[in-house]
Amino acid sequence: MSRIEIKNLSKKFQRTGASDQSAVTAIDSLDLWIEDGEFFTLVGPSGCGKSTLLDILAGLSTPSQGEVLVDGQPISGPSLERSVVFQQYALFPWLTAAANVQVGLESQARHGQGLNKAERRIRAHEYLRLVGLEGVEDKYPHELSGGMRQRVAIARALAHEPKVLLMDEPFAALDAQTREQLQDLLLDIWKRTKTTIVFITHGIEEAVYLGQKVAVMSARPGKIKEIVNIDLQDRQSVDDIRSTQQFGEYRHHIWSLLHSHSRQDVAASVEKTLISSGATA
Amino acid sequence: MSTLALPDQQIRVETSSAQRTAPTGRAGATIRKTLYRSGAIIGFLLVWELIPQFLLEPASKVFLPPLHEVLQQLWKMIVSGDLLTHISASLGRSAIGFLLALVIGVPVGLVVAWFSRIGDFLNPLLEVFRNTAALALLPVFTLTLGIGELSKVTIVLYAAFFPVLLNTILGARSVDPLLIRAGKTLGLNNFEIFSKVVLPASVPIIFTGIRMAGTSAVLVLIAAEMIGAKAGLGYLITNSQASFLIPKMYAAILTVAILGFVVNAALVALERHFSRWARA
């Protein structure tokens, strides 16, 4: 339910004490506009700075240059308005599923704008039901499967009703079947809550299936190569939309965007190794 | 129909008989396992009983009385209440020192871990202290604090403090940074990150330190009591030896062994209870 503007954003990493030139540019003057209520996916090779970008959106790290505005307001640190779902679930292992879901609600209550204890418990159960988990309220994370843990993490991120949901390769550690289930679950939730979702993945198919827009990133330095509008009908109204021709075209288009650069790299590096091995022989 | 029903019935019979035999089989296995595990202890006690009885000459038998004499003596001391006095003297001292070590060690460890610059500064000194045997400092404590309760509680505190402190530092430092990041995005401020994420996440490692501290609290205290005290199990051992009450000495040693075992078992149980969630 929020609009995100990224203006001329750069992020450099520098080792302490190292010179300015040795700094690694993770993101280089990036501009992005994410509409209110949009499902926005970012796809790119590893090391393209997509996780760095998500960290900045979450307020967990600060940009070296440029700014990020959420509803016109610059980001200053983490906020309950922007929830994060991490690849490795990041559930608190000493809390039960229901208690995990209540962590954000408790923070809200401490700031005097939240629910009381009984309401929080009801809300936690509601959101666990929303992600298809019932009867696991009192289970600890280590008693749940990977897919269930990620469901709890999604419930935890949503329970305090954030305006933006940031997801950092949330389904990458799951098996294919569980991943598809959770993708559909996420689409359902998005349709119901109208939360703005920024979803990072390295899976092209996942990006096309979920996103209204797919931003393709290139690596070193991280830049947006192209933003592809995905103009598919409702994903779940068609049987197996992934095998339609249109879906395939989107998939292929993004695939070529991602590979046009790296193929040249591969060719160059192969040539280099041939030359160097020829020199040693 | 009947031919079809037959195999089904057979299966049912088989499963029910399997169900009947399974529990007794399992119980038998448990008994066998327990017997096997306590075999060494039973063997040791038998050796203690039989060798002085049949192999030792009367002159050396005085120095190593058979187990039953020691147990008789132990029973006498239990009945007279003598033993309880000494046990409570020892337990009281070690409990006070141990609890003080917890109350000081855990918060100090958390602060040291949180402010890494303080940690870097203090760490070399802590390493020196930790590797100084507590008993080597007993004369210092006796000189400065007298031979009363204070010096004994202090040495227990010293011995128990370092395992607690160092494990707290280790535990707090090894918290998964991802959990801290998650906590921040869920609206926790710095203090809440500390109390709601870092502290609970380090509980299993802190408890390992607490268990080590508990064991060394008992060990060091007994030694300290042997050097100078008017009551306590360590005093009982040396005093019985000096008075040539050999069975009494062994009874006291046996008590020390059992006490150490019980303290450790209790702390292990506590550790398990608080680290349930860590068994992923």
C-alpha cells in the first residue's frame, strides 16, 4: 500500500582502512519506481547487488549515495511498515510459531499503538491460518518443515499489517513442489491485502509467475538492465500457466537479457584460459 | 469370501502378537542396557568390597576398609545428623559463591560481548585470570579475607565466575546475525534486540558455562575446606584422616563423589530444559 521511489542510488563497500579505489560498487546509480500495491520482482545473477538493495529498502543498511522514498518520506532505519522475509526463515528458535508471529505486534504495542495481549494472540492465530497453518501454534521452529517455517515467517512479516513486504529469495531453500504452493499462497495473500511486494529471486520462472513487473539486474556494478511488464492474466485462473506460449516468451526474453552479458564473459574467460594454458604448455 | 478373508486375518493375528511381544522386548532391552551401563560401577564396588576382605593383610586393611564398613559408618553419620551438618555447610558455601558468580558473570559477559571494544581490552586479562588455578589464590584470599566463610565463598565465586563469564561472552557473540536483522525489521530497538534476541539465543551456551561452573564450585570448595575450615565435607575428610577414623574418611569421600554427581546431573537436566529449542 505504498509507493517506493529509488533515486540515483549507489552503494559501495569499503574495507576499513583500505583506499577509495579498492571499494566494491554493489549498486551503481540505480533509479526505480515501484507503484502502490504492486507486485514487483527483481531477478539477477548472484552478486548483482539485489540483496544489498533489499537491505537498503529494509533500512538495515544505508546507501552511499542517492535516496529511497517511501510515500515521499526518506527511509531512516528499519520500520514495522516494511517487513522482511528472509531466505533462511530467521525465526526465533526459542519461540513457538504463535509467539514468533507476535513479535512485531508486541513492538507495536510497546509503542502504544497496538493490540492487547488477547487480541495479539487472536491475530497471530488468524495469520497462521491465512498462511495455511493451523494447529502448529505451540510448535517450535525445529519441529516444523522448511515450508512450514517459511509460512510462519510470512505470517510474522504480515501480522502487524506492513505497507511493504520485502522478500529476499524466500523460496530458494525449498523443494520445487513446496515452492509452487507458497508462490500461489503469496499471490492469494497479495490479492487480499494489496500490500506492495518487492520480491527478489534468481529464478526467472518465479519472477515471471509472481511479478507484475520484473526488473532484470546486471552484476558488477548492480544496475537495472530492463524492466519487463508482465501482462499475463490471473495466474491461477489458467491451468498450468507456466507452459503457455506467452509465459515462455517472457521467460525467454528475461533469460536472454540475463545471459547476453554473461555469455560474453564466459567466452572471454575461456579464451583467456586457453591462452594461458597454451603459454604454460 | 472366506479365502479372501483368511490372509487378512492372518495379518491381523501377526500384528497383534507383534504388539504383544514388542513392549516386553523393549523393556528387556532397557533392563539389559541399564545393567550394561552400570556394570562398571557395580564391578568397582565389588572390588572395593572383596579385595580388602580377602586379599589385604589386616595391617593394610585398616587403610582401605571394605565397602560395607564404610556404608555402615555412612549410615551412622546420616542417623546422627552429623553428615547433614557438613553437607549443608559445604552446599551453603558453594551455592552462595555459585549464585554470586551467575549474578555477576552473566551481565558482565553480556556487556563485554555487546561492547566489543571493552571485550578486546579486557580479554587478555581475563585469559590470565582464567588460567590461574583458583586454589593457587587460596592463600591470598585467606590472608586478606581470613579463614572464615568469606574466603571460602570468594574462592568458589572465583572458580565459578570464569566459566560463566567466558561462555556468556562466547554465547552472545555467536548469535546468528540474521536473527538480529530480523529483530530490527520487527521493530525491536537496541535494548530489545539485546534482551529479546541476543540473551535468549545465547542461553544454551551460557548454560554450558553454568554447568562447568557448578562442577568446579564443588571441586574447589572441597579442596579449600581441606586446607582450613571448621565444618564441611572437605574438613570432614582431613579431620577424619588426622583422627585416624578411616571408615569415616571414606564415608565423607563417598559423599563428595555422590554430591558432585548429583549436582552435575541436576545442572545437566536444567541445561536440557532451557535448551530444548536448540535441538534442531
